[in-house]
Amino acid sequence: MQVNSESILSVKDLTKSVQVEDKTLVLLQALNLNVAAGESIAIVGSSGSGKTTLLSILAGLDLPSTGQVYLKNQPLHQFNEEQRSQVRAQHVGFIFQQFLLINSLTALENVMLPAELANMPDAQVRGEALLAQVGLADRLDHYPSQLSGGEQQRVAIARAFIAQPDILFADEPTGNLDSKTGQHITDLIFDLNAKEGTTLVLVTHDAKLAARCQRQVEMDSGILTEPSALVATDDLGKDQINSKNINQSESETQTPVSQEG
Ligand SMILES: Nc1ncnc2c1ncn2[C@@H]1O[C@H](COP(=O)(O)OP(=O)(O)OP(=O)(O)O)[C@@H](O)[C@H]1O
Ligand SMILES: [Mg+2]
């Protein structure tokens, strides 16, 4: 494929299918996406449309069934788990929808972990500073079971920031936060984007968060569309004003199907 060298993330003809009993379930279809370094992009869409599935593949946590994913020009789709974990340690921050904190580690130890894996010398100082930034200076030694849902989410956010990733993937980063804390976390994420040039790929149902991103794409039943393209030209006839499918040519467009396997 032609890899756009200015893209930090480049996806070509990606599909993801899973086998459930005797059926093949198509979760992602013929997906194409380029994200420029420093860009912020929001992925929106209804529950079950495939957003988390896509994010996991983009971040090298999971593999596509077919197609290509280049992150920092590295072919994740050809890499084994160990190679992908190296790319993740060097370049990727990830805020999981379910946080995935390690229960046997304190808040501070959870946050320090990626920095230690990346051999950063000042993990503890940075970890404490980040936890203070997310408002948890007095929760450093708490275990995840001793933290509220929103506090766990903030620990996960601090952990995603600590190794200064080139690209941050966040799955509903404000999903468990009240609006004031959510606003604060949103500001932190966009500060990172502005100051460090961190690329942001955010999955969110939060309209305010999505609106702060430079670009919004929508996932619908495993198909990615770019709704912002719909208002690019004022003089389009109303019947032409449809979401532009950025995955497929029109003739290929179809709804996801379960195929007998
Ligand atoms: N390993 C799997 N096996 C079978 N089905 C799966 C698997 N992983 C995900 N799915 C299904 O794929 C669909 C997309 O799941 P996904 O978690 O990506 O949705 P989502 O858009 O993130 O939804 P939400 O907004 O609720 O988080 C869902 O219908 C889910 O049940
Ligand atoms: Mg999800």
C-alpha cells in the first residue's frame, strides 16, 4: 500500500471478524483511515458499533482479520505480540473503557508502571505529579478496590500520560466523571495535544469532547463514516447531503452481516 509518511496512523482495508459458534460475525468492514501526527480525532457512534474493537486494533492490542495498520510507519498487522508491545511501550498511551488497573498495585504504582517499562528514570516523581494533576494527590497509596469509578478512571488517565506517548488512544475517557471533573480531564488531554503534539484518538459519547477534536468520524455497525464531510459544501443539494463513507466506494457499501461459516 501507499503509506502516507506524514500519517502517524494509517489504516488500509481493515476488517475484523470473529467466529461465534458456527457463525462469522463481521465487526469491522473495509475501513480506511489516516491520522496525521498531532491531529485530534473523535470516533463517535452507538453502543456495539465497533468503536472499542477498532481502537484496540489501532493501538496494537488486537490484530485485524485482514488489512493493514501502520503506526509510526510500523506494520502492526505483521507484528507478533512482543513486537506490538514494544511499539506500544515506545509510542502509545491507552485509556481503556474498563480502566484495567492492576488490582495488586497502588494508584501510584499503576501510574508508574509504563514509565518503568520504558526505563524512565523519574517515574515516581512524574507519577506523583500526574496523580496530583488529576486531583488524586491524597490517593497515591490506595488500591483500585479502594477507589471510586471516577477515581480509577483518573488513575488510568495519569497512567496513559506518564510515558509521554506520541499517540493517545482513549475509550470514553470522561465516561465515569461528573461534568466538572470531566471538563478538567478534557483540558488535560488537550493540553497534552497542544504542548507535546500528542496525537489524540478519542472514542466518546461526550458531545463537548468530540467537538473539541479537529475531526469527527462516526462508526455505524462496523462501518466508518466522516459526517463532517457532509457540510463541506453549502451548495450541495439536500439529497446529496449524506454522511460520506470513508471506507468503501458506494457500490461496495453494505450493512454488516452475519455469515454462515
Ligand atoms: N470477541 C468477540 N466475540 C464476539 N463478539 C464480539 C467480540 N468483541 C466484540 N464483539 C461484538 O462486537 C460489537 C462491537 O463491540 P465494541 O465493544 O467494539 O462496541 P463499542 O462501539 O465499543 O460499544 P460501546 O459504546 O457499548 O462501548 C458488539 O456487538 C460486541 O458484542
Ligand atoms: Mg466500547
